[in-house]
Amino acid sequence: MLRIVPLPGKRPRRPPDQRGAGRLLRGTAVAVAIAAAYGAGAVTGSGPRQPTAAADGSVLGEAAAQIGRRAAEPVPRGDLDRAAIEGMLGVLDDEWARYYPAHEYDDVAGRLNGDYGGVGLWLGTSGDDGGPVLVASVQPGTAAARAGVRAGDVITGVGGSSVAGWDVERVAEALRGRPEDAVELTVERGRRTVRFHLVRTQVSEGDVTVTDLPEDARLVRVGAFTRGSGQRVRAAVAGEPPRGRPEGGVVLDLRGNPGGLLEEAVETASAFLRSGPVVTYRPRGRRARDLAVTTPGDAKTPLVVLVDAGTASAAEVVAGSLRDRDRAVIIGSRTYGKASVQEAVTLADGSVLELTVGRYRTPGGRNLDGVGIEPDIAVSADRPPPVAERRARAVLRGLRAAQPDE
């Protein structure tokens, strides 16, 4: 299973000049500690003992065994294993590498399958370079809608914690959780601070919602590329009963979408293309391969894609593909810029390593890593979310009028 974002909680992106600084400091600290220990005589005076082999023949196993037998403060072997694994991941130049004990990854896998609880919010940012996270829209009939949360509310706290400095993905992760569990949400609305007590409910339709717009158009929002989301987008575009085909056009809203499963991104882009490449994927040590349209889709209906700084990874695969194939007009602000693919590797005890195993490029050969996608029509993220939606509808009307009569 390939996915191109750590969906349940991405690490905050560090500035480019600081990447690797944490690893360097850790290595320096260890070296200084060892030198200080010998210099201060903080070792026994009997000299080093003869090396002893561990049962599995590895130095790591031997070290863990010696710590277990000799350390004044013994540490459970599981804690030592986890520390060792995380230390190894720290050596990699991979900001997306992650280690999950088995019980933690069960939750991750469930969320990738769309099996989690939410409060019914779509999130965005209030600045082109990120900025505070705000409510882009509220899904009707959800806990947030019933409580009175409004589009444009600026989120300042979740669960009693300040979200200052958090990105969209981290706020979204904090709002997700087990169905029936409650979460506190604090927002700024104008000059007022408003607090809500929200009870999460099961996400029954995955991360895709469909809203009919005037002029026979349709707004399709994709919050994340979880299992089945590509087929739900295709159904919305194909016009399966009872909705019918949106002849007036489609607004595909990818704002605040942190990514998800690569195959679902390919399926989503395929819903708007007849054939040809969607993305080029290069696994480590192997030749690049084109991932093409899975099943011919609707290449005719006018299409606009909404993006912002929270549009990342798999969502950028979709937007980048539709941009390079001249299939859609991109509206909004510059996207996040992540072009790496992660894969989960299960270890013997059921725990999971998630490693970057490859990178992708758009059909036009562009590498989006650290660059993102510049929209065709810019709408500042400082503007309320409905502004971009109104612009998208206006563009749809123009695209529709420009189509030749059938």
C-alpha cells in the first residue's frame, strides 16, 4: 500500500536550512557525552570487559542485553527497541519516516480506510504562506453545523491546547478521533472568542461530499484520499442516479487536503481524463513508471480545481495532473509542495516502519517538492473561503460559454 502523506498527523515542516539539524545535534550530544564520561572518570576502573555475543549475534541485541543485566535503572526491552529504531530513522534524511507500534498503526490503517470519527469541518489557511487555520466550510447535518460553527471562524484551540503554529494537517488530526468521543473547539469570530463542545460522529461517506450548485454545476469536496474516495468522485462526475451528470461543470475542492493513498489520487484524476499518464512514479533503485488513467473518465465537462497551502501530496498529484493535461483551471493559493511516496513495512512483532520509497513527478515532468503548484488564478488565502468558490463558479460559467455548440 503506497501513500504519499502521513495522514493521521504529519510532522511540522522545518525550514530547509534546519533540516538535519536535529540529527546533527543528537550526534554531537552523544559524542560529547561519551567524551565527558571518560574525562570525568564516570566509568568503572576495571577496564573494558571482553566482548560477549548476543543471542541474535547483533551489536544492538548485545547492547540491549547488557543494559538489561547491568544498568542501575533497567529499561524494558520494548522501550529499548523503540528507541533504537527511532534512532535509526533519525539517521535518514527522511522527514516523513515514522515508526508505529502495532496498536498505533491499527488506528492509522483505520483512518486510511475512512474508518474514523469527525466533527464535519473543512479546513483552510488564512495566508498564502500558511497562516492561521480557519474553517473553510461546515458540512450540513454534522456536529459542527448543529453547534453553530461558521465558515471563516479562525481556529485557536483544540482539546484545550493552543494551535498556534500548527498547520492544517495537525489541526485536522486533533479534530479526528473515535466516534462518540468529545472534543473542545475554540475559535475567534471577529473580536469574540467562541468555544464549542463537539461530539465526533462516524464518517459515513468517507472524505468526499457533493453539493449541487446553481446552473447545473456541482461542488465535490475531497478532504483526504482514503479508501474508496476515487470511486465516489467518479460517481459524482458520471452522474449516477439520482443526481445526473453536472453538465454545467464541476468544482473539485482540494483545499486543506493532506493527501492519502496514491491509488485513490490516480483514480480521482482518472475520473476527469480519457487516457494517458496521471503521474510518473520512481521507486528507489528502479526505473520510473507512468501511472496512467485507470478507466476512461469525463474529459469534457468544465472543471475548476480549488487549492491552497493545505493541499499536499496525493492532492497535488491530482491537481498537477489535471493542470499538466490542460484539463482544469486551478484557482486559489500555492500548494504545499510534497513529492515523495511512503510505504508501510510490517515488522515481525506487528509494528510498522513507514519509509519514503520513491518520488513522483507530474505528467509534464515537474518536481513539486518544496515548490508546490502555482494556481492559474490566484485568490489570496487571506480572503474568506467563499470568495474562491464564487470565483470558481464564475470561471465555470465562462468555460461553459466557450464550449462549442453540440
